[in-house]
Amino acid sequence: MGIVFVLLFVFLSQSAWSSDACSTRAIVSSAEVSVSDGTRFVTDTFFHSEDGLAIRQTEDSASQTIVVEGPLSWVRAGDKAGLGQAFHKSFALGHQYHALLLHFDEIVNDPRHTEEITFEGDSHSASSGDLPYGGVVHRVEGRSSERPAGFVFEFREAEPIIVSLSDWRSYGDLQLPSMARIDDGERVFEYRYTQVRTEERSPFWFYDEIAAPEIDTVQVYRLHRKMLAAHCLGDAAMLADLSADDIVSANRGELTHSTDDDLRERFGELFERLDYLEYHDIAEPVIKVSEAGDLGWIAVNVRSVVTDKQSGNGFDDKWAWIMVVEKTDGAWRHVGNASNLAR
């Protein structure tokens, strides 16, 4: 039996880019879902950021996972995986109801106040914003400012999707809804949450939860993000493990060769002095892989926020670089780079 897709978002746009690889935020949920047509399934959501999230739907023994990773989306059904289409990003983000409750202004573009919106026959005020991947969402105010009544999703040439929230319960220090009712104009979906977790975890938690597919561009992007996160953790050994035995660098007018041991020593000394607090992608990375699938590169624009541990001085720098990667023994590794620092 096929997986039931609750929302099919049909209007899309480019999102603004800012994604922190140091983030330890984790919002994970599970829900049992019953549909007005008699269908039942289970859904699990995973939220790290608006460009690092996933939803898994399981019906009987069949499951399908939709994932957003940076500039990419991909879909896994059973043991097969492939790159997704644009609407998959909206689909995955549109089901992150608890994340939208807790981090609305961060997720949406152009957050603003709407004085009046009709919700379930009554007039309400709302917080509104443009969704990163298209459309508009309104977080509708409830009787209590701490308990919104729900959401209204609006998309071009589509009926509004109404999400009603209820049965608020304590999850750690937070009050969050354990029930959601979604009306897409054709069917009604009742979500009963069996788990909602909001916690701080390793910057790598999302990759531990969502195994990488056999898609080279996704794996190259993960390599880049893992190398940024290794800076956040001050883990020189991890940087070396993600790199080849021989690394070629073109920086400051010089071409240099170094081994993974050289890398481990150099960054070990660096991390003794510096603490990486934030490491953002501030532009959509460009990823290319050869037809043979064994060589590739990723071009990035990043911002690092760093503190000197001894002096306490802070640095907020912008970099651009191209990292060359090679696939050996089934794994992508860093083999070379050329970088420059914005002055």
C-alpha cells in the first residue's frame, strides 16, 4: 500500500540561506495518524533546521522518508533512494508543527503580524511569514498567547490547509500540543502524538538518525557539513578521518601538500587556541560530481564566529572556498581545497 501524502505544496520559491553547522537543536516527534478515508499510518519528524529536516511515514510494512539537506531534497522508499523534487522540501517542512511553534520567526522569511484572519469560523490575529520553499503560513493566536490555536497554510491555486492544535501537555519544560487536526479541503487527518522531544544533542544527531543515501551529491554535502561541525566540536581527529592521506591546498599564493597526520596536528593546535561557536553556510553550496562518480567538488560561502580562548577576543569572518573530494572505498573524502578570506 502506498504512503499517504497529507500536503502537496504547489508554489515554491528560493529561500534565504543561513545554516549553522554548530547547532545542537533537536526536535523529534512521532504520531499515530487516522484519515477521514479510513487510512491509518505512523509519522516521525526530525528537525535540526529549516534546511536539515525529515519526515518518515510508515503504513503497514512500507515506509517512505522525505529529507531536506541543504540545497538538496531526497526520498527513500524501502531500499531505494533518489533525489527529490522541489515540492518535497515544502512537504517535509510543512509537517514540522512543533518546530514552527517554537521557532516561527527563525524559520519563515519576512515575519509579520496579521491583525485579522478567519480560523474555524472565528476571527483571530496571527503571526505570519513566507515559507522558505514557497507559500505563506499563519500561526494563529489562541485564547492564551502561549497556546496558538493552529496554523493556516496558503499556496497559490490551492485551498488553504487548516491545522488545529489541541490537548496541550508538558514535554520537559515546554507545553506543546499532543493533538493536531489537518484539513486540506479533501480529507481530514487526526494526528495523535506519542512522542515529542526537544533537546540539545550533538551537531551530528541528524546524520545519526537519517542514514545517508547512495546519492553522491548528498554524501558530498554531508562531508562538507561534517567538516564544519568538527570545527564546532574542536575535533581534529575527525577532520583527519574525513580527509585523504594526501591533501593539496592552494592558499595565500602557495601550493602545499599535507598528510592527514599533518592536518590532525595543525588543527589540534588550532582548537587549543580557538573555540568555534558558529559555522554558517551563508549561500547555497554548489556541488558537482564527475560522471564516473569518483571525483567532485563543492563551492561554499561560509561565516565563522570564533573566540580566542586565552584573550577572549572574538572573530566574525566570511570565507569562500572550493573543496575537492574523492571517493575511495565507497566513502567521499577531502583531498584538496582553495580558499580565501573576505577582507
